[in-house]
Amino acid sequence: MQTVQMNLIPNDVSVRAETPLHHVDLATIATQGAQDRNIKIQELALLDHLVLRGHADNAALTTGIQSVMGVSLPINLQSVEKEGQVIRWISPDEWLITTPHGTGFALEQQLRNAISTHCAVVNVSGGQTVITVEGAGTEEMLRKCTPYDIHISNMPVGKVVTSLFGKAQAVIRRTGEQQFEVVIRRSFSDYCWLWLQDSCREFGFTVKL
């Protein structure tokens, strides 16, 4: 049976793409208040998201990933990043890949062609978004958002976990000493944004574009 692949990104440039937080009007918020506040928040808008499923101990899978993306498939709560593409370990047989806007379909095709074993590659770009938080006090602030122990001794740079964010679910990755990214579902974007704003109040925050 032949697998039919469909590009979920319209070729018509007149079709406007809106991020899950489009209605929040982050551009306006970014102009308000002092720009030297402790915590800076940014939505990494319109990245392409792919979910990869397979067996990490299958050489055909790991070799295929290496040949296409130039990195080894991460395991056990780890992540890898190269040239704007990130692979996050989600579970023993699942990874989340993000890639710059408009490149997801080509990457999906390349992975399907390169991986000569049973696997699944699914484009979930429209269903979630990535928010980054950074600056002094970020780790302390995020302790109000998740029950997971995000102290750097337990969560070093590059580690990724799936945990609660408030009462929603999120994929949290440490990208620096006081830098994190949070992947949230579109349906919980309002809730997570409001929770994040409230958690930042005592520290002060601004929005990066």
C-alpha cells in the first residue's frame, strides 16, 4: 500500500497563518513597560512540529535520523539541537521534532525515505506552540508552574521532561542556566499564557518578538 503524504502548509502566500497566541497581541505587549525587566517571554511562532515514533534500539531508525538531520537520536530525557532543528525525547518510543516554518513537509519526506524500518512521522504543527522564558529568576518563577524539580542539579541544560504546567501538560526543556522552552498544546495556550503571566508578576516580565 502506498502512503500518501500531504503538505499541511498551504502554498498560497495569501493565506494568513496565526499562532495559538495570535489573539493575545504579543506585539503590543512587547512595547509596554520597561524592557529591562527580569524575565523575557517569547513565542517561537509557527515552527513546524513532527512527532516521530519508533524503537530507539533499532539501528535503521537511528541511522536514518543521523543521515537526514546530522545528529544522534536522543534518549532518556535528553534533546539535541542543530541549525534550528530540535529533537526532544518524549518517551522510550516517541520524539518531538521542531524545524523552521515551511521546512516540516520536506523533513517529513526525507525521514520517511531514509528510515528503512517501521516508524511513524506525523505533522502536528497546527496543534501546539513553543514559548521560551529566560532571565534572572526564571527557574524560581517556573517552580510555580510545574511540580517537576527543575533545579539545575536535577535538570541540566539539554534535559527535557513532559510534566504539568499548572493543570495542563507541557514539554519543558532547559536551554540555558536561566533559559527554558515550554511546548504547549493549542487548546491550552490561553490557560498557560495567563498562568505564566501571573507567575511572572513578582519578577517583572517583558515580551520578546
